[in-house]
Amino acid sequence: MPGTLIAIILLVAALAGIIPARAESWIVASEDSFPPYSFTRDGRRAGIDVEIVEAALKAIGVTAQHQALPWSRVIYSIDHDLVDFGFQFIGTAERFARWTMVPLNRTSQTVLALPRQSSFDYTDLADLRGMTIGVVQGYRYDPAFDQASHFRRESAEDNLLNLRKLVAGRLDAVVGDLLTLHYLARENGLVDKVRYAEKPIAAVPRYVAFPQARADRARRFAEGMRQITDDGTLATILQVWRGN
């Protein structure tokens, strides 16, 4: 059969839907290890926010091409328009001005992790005066916490390193997401060595961030988030993970 005729037959078949069109794929960046929200398990990306992102993209006919990166590289990739979007972020005025932000329609609790034997009782930011608190480089936690100057911050590359410094007595406390800190403590044999202040520092909504040049894709993603919120998919994902 002549090559031109074969090409015509394939084109007609594709237009008729006999041969499925190639799925649209977006490059999405997330922190390489931020369980239980984004991490690698059995060679694939997994976690609460990975599932939320994939469900929202599926709703608009898009697949995710994941890039697992150190947090500083996630930020760099968005700033330099190397990815379609990155997740997950706490919203700040600076970030809303810098990127196009779309809500993930979930919140998380930012808390203090403390040594198990510590008698410290957190009630407000004034209680932190003179303390040394572990933070992750590049993270934002809460505007009041981020702007406070009456305690010392000690930066590390990730939450697990901060927890290890805490149990080694090198920090007074670690600030972070409650589920993440508890997951890491449990998986690394530290669960009996830390406790969490009962009062959270903040309950904060989470976002995905698009480069300004990709605002059209941000609008499409927002539509996908609306769909999975309305049809109950988002609630199911959150219920399953929090139950675990």
C-alpha cells in the first residue's frame, strides 16, 4: 500500500477517534521528600498532593510528568519557567505577586515539634523568645512567625534533618506541618522522642504555583480542582490518607 495512502488512512482514523490522540502532558515539580504529601514509593510519585494534582489534571485531560526536586530547585524551576507548575506552597503576598497561585482546596496545621521530655507549653509567638527553632531553607510558615525577630532560626535542607537535630539536643523546637513531621518521626524511629505542641502556630491553605507565563494553564488547573471538589474526589483522597 503506498505510503501516502497509509498516512491518509491513519489521519482519518485519528480524526474519527479510532486511534486515541496522544494525551497532553504537563511537567510538574514537587519537593523530593515531603511525606505524606509528595514522596517517591516503589519508583513512582505518591502522596496526598500528588493524588490531588493528578486527579485535577485528569479532569481536564492532562497527565502529569513529575519532577522530584530539592525545594530550592522547585522554586527555581517556577521562577525560570522550566515547569508548568510546582506544589505545594503556603500563600504569601510576595508569592501571589510573583506567580499565578491556584488553591489545592485543603489546609494543613503548622505546629511545633518538641523533645518528648520538654515541659515547654506554647500559647503564642511571645513564648518563643530566646529559643532556637529549626526551619527548612526556602519554606514559609505563617506571616507572623516568618517576620518575628525574638527567636533564632536555624535552617536545614529538610524536615528530617531538623527532627534529628531536635532529638540530638541541638534545637529547642522544630516548626513544620503536623502530618509531615509525624510521618517522618514514625518512619525514622523518632516517634517516641518527640511530641507536638497542642496549639498550632497556624492552619494554612496550600497552593500550586504557575509561572506567570502559564496563567492560561493555571486557569485550566483551577477548573480541574473545581471539578474534583464538586464530585467528591478531593474529599475521598483526603479521607483515605488521613485515615491512614
